[in-house]
Amino acid sequence: MEAVFTETLIDLDVPGKTKADVIASLAGLVAAAGRTDDVDALIADVMAREAIMPTGFEGVAIPHARSAACKVASVAVGRRKQGIDFGADDGDATLIFLIVAPADGDDAHLTILAALARRIIDEEFRAALLNATNAAEVLAVLTQGDAE
């Protein structure tokens, strides 16, 4: 089984001016890693899920979807100095976690989502991600304990 988190799926200065831009950038990392053959379909599935209910909270966003375009469960991580509106009442997101999983797979993405959501509420965890200076440091924070 391939790792859910990898350095190639981390962008410490993810570009974009809108939620859609950021999701497209992170989906591009998934495509570059060979985890999808149809990045447009993957983006469409994530945006459809995001339209149902925004995924932003406390400076974090966790857009997610199951998608026939996804080959392997993956988490693309983006960080931004300037936050992006992901529909949270309490402000824009500076940490974005795009979780995608194969449509015909099990509920792995929900397990990943739940584990990540539990850790995100920890201020030290968020601070470690925000203060990391490179993708290797972010990966180390994400994979310590039960992150995978």
C-alpha cells in the first residue's frame, strides 16, 4: 500500500486566489505523483463535495472526496501565508489538506479525515505544521503517532 502522506504531496506556498485555485493546485500534486489520470474529474468531485458543505474551520480546510479519478488514497497538504476562504465562520484557511480516495475503495478517506481532524484541534500540531521550513519537516509532523 502506498503512503497517504509523501513529500511530493506537500506545497508550503500553495498558489491560488480562490478555494477552487487552491484545490486545483493540490490536485495537481496528486496528478504529478501519478495518483490520478484525470485531474479535472478529481477536481470536479472535490468541488461537488465542497458545494454540499464547506470544509473550513479554525484556519484549516479539509476538502475531500471519493473519486473514480483517484487511484490511491492520498492527502495533499498546502500551506499559505495569506488565508483562503473555505467557508469557515472563524476565518480563512492557511493550512489545507486535500483528501482523495478511490470511489470503489473502502472508507479509508473517512478514517484519514477523522484522524486528521482529531490532530488538527491540537494547537501544537498546527503550529508545528505552520512553522515547518520544508516538506520533510511537515511529513515528519504528519506521520508521527497515528497520522497514517
